[in-house]
Amino acid sequence: MNLLSLIIIFLALVIAGSVFFIAWELSSGKPLIRQKEETGAEKEPKPPPD
């Protein structure tokens, strides 16, 4: 195999992996990315209620 075919196979594996990861994140109850954003927002101090 020459270098071009190796690059094409590598890009195909990267695209397939990213599609699988996005589908797995959407199928789970709380995606990891949203969960990290929520925990980061909860760490901020909230102003006391008036």
C-alpha cells in the first residue's frame, strides 16, 4: 500500500470513530460533554436570593 491509501484508511477510521462516539453520546442518558458543562456551571457561586 502506498502512502495515499494509508492516509485514506486512517481518515476513514477517524470519521467512523467520531460518528460512533457522537451516536453513543446521544444515546446515553447524560452525555459526558453536557455533564461536564453542568458540573462546571454548578461550581460557580450563586447569588443569594432576594
